[in-house]
Amino acid sequence: MAMAMTMGLSLKMPVPTRSIGTGHCSFLRGSTHFFTPNSTTANIGWSSNPSHLAVRAMKKLQGKVVCSTNDKTVKVEVVRLAIHPKYKKRVRKRKKYQAHDPDNKFKVGDLVELEKCRPISKTKAFLALPVPPRANTPPTTRPPSEEYFLRLESSATRS
């Protein structure tokens, strides 16, 4: 290491002799030697097959069909709620997606579920599916019982 001399004062500062980023640091240049399986990782159940470690969630959205004039394609508007950064109020955000409809069975106004799939065209990467029916049953209405109806007596009716 070379020492730096400045204005007659002796400062003991190391001067770098080689450039940083030559690959010796594991966090530079995308080195992945930490993640390769070895005897240590084999003992804790990791395998060399990365599919065991990857967890992928299917992306599903629900929306309303707003345009179905194209062949095998529908335009679906998805509405979601987001919090406004300044006012902290929930606001509706809308986005329109192109979805694949192979049978041309959806019309304007239909509720559909969008499932992520491989890119079909430049703008289509979703498959339109019918929304499954809800399992909720409507609440049963009870007939009004007599305890809710109180008889009001006035002084004129008593005599």
C-alpha cells in the first residue's frame, strides 16, 4: 500500500491499488456461488433442482367485459381499490386488459375471471373464464313475530 503525503502533513491513508468490481466480491457482478448446493446445504434439505424452491402464484383478476367486437378477444375492465398517497382515502383504480376468448362466448357486461397465461399476442396474456357461482346463500327472512307488535292502548278505548 502506498501512503499519501499532503502539504507536508503525513496522512496515513491507504491508496487503492486495484479497481473494485473484479469479481472477488460475491455481491458484485451477480456472483451466485452462495446458492450452489454443497455438503452444507444438502444436510438441510436443499436440492440442486431450482423448481423445488420456486413458488409461483397464479395471477387471477375479476372484471367486466367492456368490448367484445374483436374475434377471440375481449377487453375487460378491472377495478381495484388503492390508497391515495396524500389523502389516505381509498380510490378506485381502473385498468383494461385484453383477454383471450376462444369461443367468443362473452358479451358486453359479463363478469369474467382473468387467468394469467403465456403471451398470446403483443397485448394478450390473459385467458377469459366465466366467474364461478358464489357459495353464499341469501339470508333467510324470519316472519315477524308477535313480540314486535305491541298493542297501544289509549284512554278512549279503555272505557
